[in-house]
Amino acid sequence: MTKVRLCFHDRCFDGTASAALFYRFYRERFDANAVFGFTGMTHRAVQPWEPGLFDGDENAIVDFKFSNSPKVTWWFDHHQSAFLTPADAELFRKHPGPHMYYQPEYKSCTKLIATVSREKFGFDTGPLEELIRWGDIIDGAQYATPEAAVEMVEPATQLALVIEAAPENGLPARIIPELAYCPLSEMVKLPVVAKHLGPLLERHRNSIEILRERIDARDGVIFFDVGDLDLEGYNKFIPYLLHPECVYSVSVSASATRAKVSLGTNPWNQATANQNLASLAEKYGGGGHPRVSAISFEPGDLERAREVARTLTATLRGE
């Protein structure tokens, strides 16, 4: 019996979907009796890989940063900022493991795992096409309109809301086995999900009005600070629904584990979007994708996060 430690991007639909896809892929192509342990990973200001974490016969990382530990046997990621240090990037370039896949051109890690598992290992991804499609839509911000991203009528967007914002630690890890086999319409009916959905939908509706009041939209850039509120999991498309004329957004939020600066690009207004937001975030220890990125600070560093956010807002406004 194989023990698998699966580390994934926590409180993220793509990270959770990636873990579910890998879970089913590994069980169907390698070991149906494998015992999985799931560890949700959060981007923080400190080194994320704790000693003793990789305790499996197989140790996998999906939708999260590279680890140079020789114990890691699988890695899938699609972020520009995938490496903690230049030395890690060089190590991967020179000695990529046989089961390590890094493709930053992919919109989602779910789609990357689906492609690799199907083309290299003959895994039938057909039963998971709904999950793969929504992983790509949600993480790649490929909604047809801002309304479609904010209305929360689809089971996938409702599940994403619970995954990202439920006030219950470890919830994404708990639902991975079910997500690997259940339709999304059934996932939102699971008691562990359903109990959070109603309150979170109400919170979501309230957050629209909060952001409407707090947003400062000037020179094509949205700025708002909700660091004093419990709103870290707000819907990132609300700003563009409220201000479709803007190209970028910069925000400050906070939780018990971190203070956070988020940077985004309006998916429906990119004609003049010429800034690489991942590169901007990397200057302050963060990272992500060219069109969306974030910077994490220690919980007590909220004022520093606000200072960085103001600097980045001024940069994007050309001040």
C-alpha cells in the first residue's frame, strides 16, 4: 500500500481541482489502494516547506511552488513565480524529475495535469471534463462577462466561493476525494459545503456594496483596502463589474494568517494592459501570473502591506 502526501494550493478552486484530478489519476493509473494525506499550502511571507512535511512514499505538489526536496516525486505548476530562489529554478532546469511538469503558459494547473495525465499516461479524463473546464474558466478568468463571474449561479462558482472563503480550516482537503468523482451540482449539496454556502452568498452580496463604497478608481486603476474586515476571500471580479473602464486593481486584505496585497487585470478590458503583475509582485517577495498576482506579509505587517499597495497603485497609475 502506497502512502501519498499531496500538497496543493489551499483555498483555491484550481488548487483543489488539481488535487482531485491528481488523486483520481494516481489511483486509477498507479495504485487503487493508495492512502492519501492532503496538505493545503498558503502563500506566506515565510518559507512554506516545513521539515517533515514530505512523509509519503510518493510526495506530490500541485498548483504550488517548487520544492528542492529530493523526496518530492511529482510536481505540477503553471505560475510565473514558481520558484522560491534562482537556485531552485536552475536546479529544476538542469535536473527536472521524471514526473515534474512546469508550464506557465497554461491558464490552470487542472488543465495542465489533465493534458499530461492523458497524453503521457493514457488516463481517461473524460469523466472529469466538467471539473477541468471550470478549473480553466475560474483560474484563467475566462468568464464571458463580469456578471457571469459575480452572480454565483453556477455550481462551480458556488463551490469556488466555499473553497476560497469558508471559515473552516481544512475544508478543501476534506472534499478532494468527493470532488474527484462527483458532479459539481452534487458537490454543492454535500453537508460540509452546503452549510457554508448560504451565509457566504449573503456575505458576497454585502461585499459588493462594501467595495462600491471603498473603491478609489482613477487613471484606469482601482484601489481599495478591506484590511479591517473579514473579506480576504472576496470575489476578485467585483471591482471590474463596478468599474469596467479600469484596467488594473490593487487591494489590501487581511486574515489571521497573513496580510495580503492583490493585483489584478480586468479580463474584459486588456487593450492597454502592458504591465506584468507577477514581476511587480516579485519585487516585494510575491508573485503569480502576468495578469494576476499577490504579495503575502506576516499578519502584523498590515501597515507595510498598505504602504506597498499604495506604491504599486501609484506605479500602475503612472504617478
